[in-house]
Amino acid sequence: MQIARSFSALNNSQSEVALTIGSFDGVHPGHKHLFSYMATLAPTRLVVTFETLPINYFRKEPIPQLTTLDQKLLLLEKSGIENVLLLPFNEKTAALTYQEFLQNIYNNCPFSHLVLGKDAAFGKDQLGNEQNITTFSKQFPFTPHYIKKLQKDGVPHSSMRLRKALSS
């Protein structure tokens, strides 16, 4: 698995790339479902994730991570992910709009598909939502895909749900 630690370190030699963005804490079945879907779209998958949970940047009391960074990277590799862009989540990252964030990735590794879970949002003020990303994608040759969350017994898989179950 290739790990880049900056936008400029991305390998742009792949022909067709499916991209996803998220914390991927715990790499649960919902994440694996998303990764499998990505594999149907392009031969190369790029996961953009963060060294720490972005939500903790905005909280006074951080929530615990389900996995260490090394564990997360190992789980991503075991899930068949070929490329990871691992970024710090800090003041600079938090200030990027969704357009700037995607532009930085696209300029260094043009991607064909952006795959996110339903209701996903990213970028400054969480404005990178389905409606805005779909509009933005018309300026670039990539297709956004929003997939329904994988559920078990009618409840969506989520890292927050796992944290709650572990704390009870």
C-alpha cells in the first residue's frame, strides 16, 4: 500500500481512480462495503483519511479513537486499498473548502469517481454535501457516487455506534 502524506506526494500515474474521503475509524463493515463498491468503478482506489479524528479538532473533550493510526492503516491495507493520502487534521486542513480540498487532490491525482456514504459532508463548514459536490463535479471530469449505508438489523454501521456499544 502506498501512503502519501501531502497532496503533492500523491502518485498520479494511475489511469482511473476511485476516491473516498473519511475518518475510517475502526474500518467496519460499512467502510468495507464502500471500498468494494469503489473496486467496481476503477482499478485503483485512493482513500483520503486523517491522522486524528477531524471531529476532535472541534471538541473540547476529544472522543476516543477505535483504532490507532497504525491499526487503521493495517485495516485499510487488509481491505485491499492500494493508495492512502494521510493528512493531519489541523487549522490549515479545517480551513479548506470542499472545492479547495478536491482541487488539491485532483491536481495531483486526477480521479474519475468520488464515492461517499449518504449524508457525508466535508470541507469548511461541512459544505461539501451531495448537492454541492454534484454541482462542483460538472467542472471536472469525475462522477460523484453516494451509496446507502450498510445496515444490520435496520441500524446503519457507524464508528459512533461502535463507540457507544463499547462504552456501555
